[in-house]
Amino acid sequence: MQGERAGAAFRARVEDAIERDDPAELAELALEIGVSGEPFEWAQSCTVQLVRHRSAGVRASAVASFGHLARRFGRLDPGRVRRLVEIALHDPSAAVRARADDAADDLRTFLGWQLERPAPSAERAR
């Protein structure tokens, strides 16, 4: 019962933060969702929402959370998540791209997904 209350309090905290739309708070919470958010459906839905945020910091944390969710639950909805990670691999922010690359590795490891990754640029290949 206490665990359920703690989970409900965390979900309420996240939902309030989404309404306030403070990028620093959301970036921190996005990682917490991946590491400890439950139930699965709620955690995945929040992460899907946050990976589309205007703040690169929030997007980076959210895409990293997909890897945590895959590790914890052994599943993600490919129809909702696969394309979002592939989009993050091409994000204008280097931080988002790096986190997406890590998430793609996690999705391959824990779910067997092969994601379409960008070809290394000439600058990175040198």
C-alpha cells in the first residue's frame, strides 16, 4: 500500500511538472520516470510526451529513459517509440543525439531492435 501511494505521488508530481513546463525540472523527472516510473503504460506515455519537448535537455533525458524502460520492463511499443528514437538520432542538439545513440544501443540489447542510425559524418569519421 505504501509503495502504491509513493507511486501515485510520483505520478502526480510528474503531471504537475508537465503543466508547469519547467525544462530543468522536466529533464530531471524524465530520467526518474525511466529509472523508477510505474506502471509501464504510464511511464512510456510520459516519456513519449517528453521526448517531443521544445527543450533539448528534456528531449535528451526522455530519450535516455526509453533505454531504462526497455531494461526494466523488457518491452516498449515499437509503433510509438521506434520512430521517436530514430528522430532523436537526427536531433539538432548533440546532447540529444548522443543520448539517442545510447538508447538505440539499449534497445538493441534489451529488445533486439535495429534502429536506422545516421551515417557518420566526414567530421566524425576523421
